[in-house]
Amino acid sequence: MAGTHAQIGEDLGKFARIHNVLRLIRSGGASVTIDAMDQLRTEIETVFDADDTHRKIMPAVMGVVDFMKASCDQGMVLLRQAIDIWARDYLRSDIGSTATATDDIFRDLAENMLIDSQDVLEVVITTSSVTADSDNTGDGTVVVYDEEVIEKRDNDRIQDENFVVQCVADVRQNGRTSGNELFAIQGDVHGNGPNAAAAYNEGSSENRLDNGDFEDATATFPNSWTITTDNTTGGLSQETTIVNRGAGALKAVADGSATAFDIEQPETSFIGYSTTKLKPLTPYLISCAARYATGQSGTLTIQFAGTGYTPGSTEKISQAVSGLTTSYQILTAVVVMPKSIPSDFNLEITWDGTPTATHILYLDDVVVQEMTEWEDAGIYYAVVPGATDFIAGPGQADYFTFNTSREAEGTALFQEMMTLVTNPNITNPDVWLDINVQLPHKSSDGSANYAEADAG
């Protein structure tokens, strides 16, 4: 009886393919390249999942592939142990490191390389814009920060990953206050991250500003703010009808002066200052809601100021009023606090650029909040409430999505291996080779922000 030679040949071909992969893994030369075991698994399933007879054979065939993968995983564990020993017993003393953890020793190595003018290649990181689900009830937003706080460059821990930030506790169901809804974050590589709360309400762990929502008004408005300049017609006033949230907003009517107004709030007046001061080298988010009426002119600026401190170009809200509308829109800026925070540190709000007389600017819900760090994923994030509260369900909870990606570079294989041995929080061997170590690097344009000279 003639055999089904095409099928027999295909079956034998897959057995030969497994043998060849095993042989190459075991003794292949430097120029040998082989497909991944996941590719091998896909090819086997195509053949041995074709009919009932072959399906009976497939478990035994897959057992070979599973054993190969398990063996490689165990090899990664042993490799990690070997490099741990090498880092502690050789590298540490060679570079004069005082660190004891492997990841800290390798960070010292990277700094050592830069000091010695060794070239360390840059990994290009991209973080997408945050997208709100079209069915969201709350009209706020989420802001993500993806840089190292000292060097202010892309965080090398970041990898290809998709994220969801979802409301899990709201006013009606979980006892949260309005503007303080709780959100959870999840990534498809790192799993669950730390929760973060929207920070509209005043508090040492929420909005640090006193009367940032301009709800309080007595004879001198706005309360808790120092008025440095007020060239507005009739003076700065509280608006109680055209508001974003609550019952009050700041209203300014320009009189044609170069600066319509300048108000400040010192850090010493922040909520909870006596026990919770601003943290050096920590990202904070400034946010506000702003709109115009009767005309668009001048520039709204919200920034920190203090002796010897100059904010970076992106570390402030600088919004041309011509870019606003007659509806409130949220404006944000991430600020990394300086290593040494001046004693006269303050938040300053100005409307300058010679706004045209009779033009009106409305400002509401100015917030300063500490961003939530997810160290393993290499990001910080913060939730900014809008005019309408977020909801957690039942059914459709409010959520946001974004993703991070990284370009492959010539040292990718080395960096993948380095993460294996420097990231003790990753326990799943399947993702070890997809995660990259956090290492300082030289910027491709020569502008890496190190105290030492650029490595070249």
C-alpha cells in the first residue's frame, strides 16, 4: 500500500527540524542563527493539529519543545547567578563601587564608563499620547512622564508595552470624594502597578495648593495668594457662574497693560507644608482649567520660581490665550523638582504679553500634585479630573490607554541579558529577554545631561 508520502515527509521534516534546533543550540558555531522556539511551536502545531490522528501525537512532540524551553529558562537562572557572583566578587572592587546589589553595581559601572569617556549607546524610547475611551463619563485626563529625573532623558527600563488606566473607585460606590476617584494601572508586560487618585481636593497627598480652585473669596481675592501685579479692570474677581468645577473661578479683565496680573503662592503656604514638603528630584504635575471671553490675546504662564531656579522649557504651563476656546480646557506641565529647592520657592501665575483691553481670561482648578511612580515599568502617571466626575461602573468604567515602545539598537542583546541579572522583580522567565536594563547612556545628539563631560 502506498503511503501518503507528502504527509510522511512533512512529519519527518518537523522531527528533523526539532533535532536541528537542538543540535544548533547544543553546538552551533558563531555564525549560526536559528528560529525561536515559539516559531518552532507554531510550525509543529500547523502540522500536528491538522487531524485527530496527528493530535494524538502532538503532546509527545510538544513535550520536546517544552523541555527545550524549560532548559533554556533554567539556563537563564544559572546565568543570573553566575553574573551576580561576578558583579560582587570582581566588578565591584574593580570599579570601586560601594554598592551591594547587582543592579546598583551595574549603574555604577555605567557612570564609571561615562566618566572615563566610554561610549554608551542610547535607546530611543517613545510614549504615545494618552487616549480616553469614547464612552468615558468623566472628562478629565491622564498624564504620563517617562524620563529619568536626574539625567532627564528617556528611562531605559521602558519597553514595548500597552497600558490601561481604569477608574476602580468613585463617589457613589466606593466612598471617594468628588475629584478624588481612584485609578488602577495595568501593563501587558509588568502586570498591575500602583494605584493613583485624581487630585482635585486640597490635601498633603492631593492638591498641595491652598485655594487653587478659587472657591474662597473675602475682601481680598484670591485668598491665600499674594498679588504681585494687578492691572486688570476692576481688579481680579471671583467668577461664580462660568466655572469648571465647584462654585468659583478667577476672572481677569485686561486693561491693555503689558502684564494683566501676577499672583504667587509660596511653598510655605502649601497644604501640609509643615509635615509634607515638596520632594527634591520628584516629578509633580501642574494642571489647570482655562478659557477666554470677548477676545484672545496675551500668554498664560504657570510655573515655579525661586532664587537660583529656572524651570525647563517644558516644566511650566505656557499657553497663548489665542489657543484657548470659550469652553474650559485642561492644561498640564510636568515639573521635576530641583535637587536643592530654594527657601523662597513659589508657584507663580501670570497673564502677560500685553493682553488687549476688555479681553477676559477665566482660570479654575489650579492643581499641584505629586505623580505616582511605577518603578519597574519606568514611568510616572497622574490623573487630572475634569468638570464631570469619573465613574467606576457598574458596567463600563472610565478608562484610558497608552503604550510605550523602544527602538532596537546594536547592543540590544547585551541590554536584554543585563536586565535578566539586574531586575529581581521579574520572576517570569518568558519575559526576561523582552526587558531592558536601566543604564545611563550618551545622547545621540551629544546633549546628555550629566555632571561629567559627554562620553564620546
